[in-house]
Amino acid sequence: MDYIAARPAPAKSPAPILRILFGDAVAALITVGVIGLIVLMLPVLEWAVFDAVWHGDAAACRAGGACWAYIHDKARLILFGIYPPDQQWRPVIVIGLILAMVMASLSPRFWNARLALLWGGAILVMLVLMKGGVFGMADVPTAKWGGLPVTLLLAVLSLGMGFPLAVLLALGRQSKLPVVKAVSVCVIELVRGLPLIGLLFVAAILLPLLLPSDWTIDKLGRTVAALTVFAAAYLAEVLRGGLQGLGKGQAEAAQALGISYWKMIWHIVLPQAIQKVIPPLTNTAIVMVKNTSLVMIVGVFDMLGAGRAAAGDPAWPAPFTETYLFVAAVYFAICFGISIYARWLERGVKRKSHA
Amino acid sequence: MTAITVTDLNKWYGTYHALRDVNLTVAEGERIVICGPSGSGKSTLIRCMNRLEEHQSGIISVGGVELNDDVKNLDAVRREVGMVFQSFNLFPHLTVLENCALPQILARKTPRAQAEEQARALLERVRIPEQAKKYPGQLSGGQQQRVAIARALCMKPRIMLFDEPTSALDPEMIGEVLDTMIHLAEEGMTMVVVTHEMGFARRVADRVIFMAEGQIVEEAPPETFFTAPANSRTQEFLRQIVH
């Protein structure tokens, strides 16, 4: 018998641009709609770019265009809040440290106990840098901390401390021990059942009233605690999904090989569970970054709070729109960064599972 | 020397009586094949031998150590016993080499270099050294099962349990896995194998055990088992699987 030789598949020519845009009624409708939207946006562009005031003082900004000069003038206030201006090199270093640590932690290849320790050390250095009072640095009480470093610290701390807590809660929820299981379920359901603002109020206002008066926990500390517990409850449920997606065979194989429970969790179960839930983990991380802006309500000056305070300066013509756009741009940069990173991680996972 | 002694073993899943008064002795170096219809308790029996399933009554001792609630005993037994599963159960997030090396590092505190050397040696022995850097998902079923065998052997077990090692494989891959197991048998490994591969049983087994409804129904050397089975259930079973 003669074998049939392999032939290349017939080429598929790309559709002409006009057919893509106006090929059928729906496409045409969408095209017209989008063009309409762009036309509607033109005044915004005029305001933001053509009529905008890029340099100058408050007086120059009365014309009506966007007042970017103000952002330029107030950048330090928005980024660092009321942190003493002559000491602002310290939060700059803190931001740099956070970025450096994030960069160093990107590749899953470096995820080990040493990295966790390094993070712990780095966080300690950051807190000392912010607080001062040692090594000749002036003491800056947490009430004066503000802006971007506070936003970043809140996000990193709440996610970083929330994650190990979430692992324990997720494992506890699956535990065969009834007390462990009941406590885990209670914590998760209670925290998920409360709005974050409520939790923040409890931490910031109610907690000091309930605790003995000589127990003074810093307000920022209490806020971090509330955010951590909140993040942990949501992360725990995300992780539970990943744990359930793991076949029983993985644990059995580890047991048969004589691997102890916690080593199995750390080396076999968690890496796989996390790989399975990268998209919802990303989602929770992004939500938590944005949730940190709610701390403004209990009087912690994150970036949004600092921005609002800056825009209230009566010398300038109330440039709230510009401030919010600027703050939004920073948030977007952070969240979009997380999103891109997660997609990169997922590609890495896919490479492993397909030939 | 006996490797495994099972005495009056009983096991229930809820109210379902899965193993009923099972008695079995496996001598060191002996190769036992267990077969039987599905639901007959053969997998449950083999899984009790390293306590992946807990039994409710009776005594199982492996290498002279009794399997009970004592964690120290359990560790000691699992040190001696390797297991190969129907669904391979390789760790999909680790490379083939890591699959073989990491358990030694975690369970035996073997230094990494030594663990990797051992892993390479065993991958060589199951004839897939060239796949060391790949991930399990990139291998065929037969290759994955051979990695699973290598992974178990890396722990230097004295007894190997095989729970239907070829049932999840495409027909053309069964041979390569059976070959690996035959090699292992020739080297003198004590083996308990749950399988329906009667060719393998005929060639390798010292004794064939037939189970039905949680009991050992028949126990005989392969020649007797295949040519002159005593029990009618065995005869019926053999008729059904040997077309």
C-alpha cells in the first residue's frame, strides 16, 4: 500500500478591513457607536491636553483647562502626605525597597523560605525607615505617614500576612478535626459577612475602647490588622478552590513516599493549588490594593486621602478632577502591573503542562 | 523471613464490609499477584499494607513492625514500602528529575546532589534518562508510570506495592511498564501486584491470589491457578478475562 504524503493546510486569507468594520449589521453598529464615542470624547481631550496648563502657578490655572501645573506643584504632598518634607528621602527609599523586593520575587523559581525571611527583614527595615527615632533619624509618628508608601505598605502587609493566614484557614476548613474546622469556617464566614468599612471601624474606633487602656496599639497597626483578616478570609476561599481541584492521589503519593504533612503541604499541595487559582488570586490581590483606599474613612492618610487633602488647598482653583485622575493613574499602573504579571505566571504554568 | 503478615484483617467503609477475615503472608523476595472482579477488595487490601486505608480489626505487620495508630511504626513501614498507583500520581509541577529527587530530600534528608544522582541512576534503570528535565504532563502514560516506579525505587524500599499499574494505560504502552516490573522481579524485589495482566502473573508470580467480595477465595501457584482453579468463582473469572 502507498502512504499518503502530508500536505500543508490551505492558506486562509485575512478578511479585508472594510468587511471587519461593516461586514454585517452588528459590526456596522459597533463601528458607528465607537466613532460616536470618540467624537464625544473630543472635549475631554481638549480639556486634558490642548487647554491644559502644564507649568505655572495658581493664577495661570483659572482659564478652564486641566491644571497639571498643580499636580507638579503638589506631587510631594500627594505622594508622601504630611510626612516632614526634609525627611521625605526615607519614604522614597521605602518605595524603592518595595519595588526592588517585588522585582526580586517575580519568578516562582525564587519562592522559598529564604525569600519569605528576606521579605520579613525588608518590611522591618521599611518600618524603621518610616518611623525613625534610631540611627539619628528624626522620629515620625505613624499619624504623619501618608501617601503612596502607606498605600503600598498597607497592600503588601495585608496581602503578605493575610496569605499565610489564608493557607491555615483553607487547610483548617478541610480538616478532619471538628474544632479546627469549626473555627476556620466561623472566621471565614464572619469576616466575609462584614463590610470592610465595618471591620475598619471596629479596628480603629471600637477596639481601643474594648481593650484595657494601657494596651496602646497604633491605629495604623490596627488598620493593617483589619485589612489582613479581610484579605485572609477571601484568599482562604480562593485557595480552597485550588485545594479541592487537587486529586486525592497527590496526597496519597506523598504519604506513600513517607513525606510528612507540613512538607507535603509546602512542597506538593500549595504550589499546585496556587497554580490552579492564579486568576482569582490576582483578582483578590487587585481588589485588596484598591481596598486600601477605604482606610481614609478611619483617618489613615493613604494616597487617596493625601490627594484629597492636597486638592483642598484654597490657593488653587479646587483641582479635584486632576488629583483624582493622577491618583487613579497610579492605582491603574499598580493593578495593571499585577494583571500582566499574573498572565505571565499563567503562561509559565501552561508551558509545564503541555508538550 | 516474612515481609508482610496479614492476620484476620477486617475493613469497613461505613456499613459496607470491604475486607472479611483476610489472612495472607508474603515472604521476602516473593512475588504475589492479586486479581479479582472490581469491588472485590484487592485495591483496599494493598492500600491497607501501607496504611493509605486504616483497618478496623486484625493485624498487619510489615517487616516485623505492626501497622497501628503509632506514627513511628507508620513511618518505619512507609520507609520499607514503595507504592505505584493506577493513575501514576506524579507531581505535575515538578520535573521528572525533581519528582524522583525531592521525596528523598524531604523524607530522608538526603543531600540534593546525592538525591539527584540516585534519581538519574533510577531513571536510567527504567530507561528514560533523557526525559529527566521534562514535566510529567509532557510524557506518555507508559513513561509516566515508569517515572513513578523510579520515584518509588529511589527511596530504596524492600517491598513494592503495585495497585493496577497498567489499567490506565493505552494498550501499546502496557508492555514497557510490565517489562520494567519483570526486571524488578528478576532482581529479587518483594512485590505485591494488583493486576489483570495474566501474562505477567504467569511469568513472574510465585503465587496468584483471587479475591471476591472482600475475601481471598483462591491462592495457588500460577500453573495450578491458570490450569486447574479449584473455586467456581475463579473459573468463571478466568473464563471472562481470557477470551
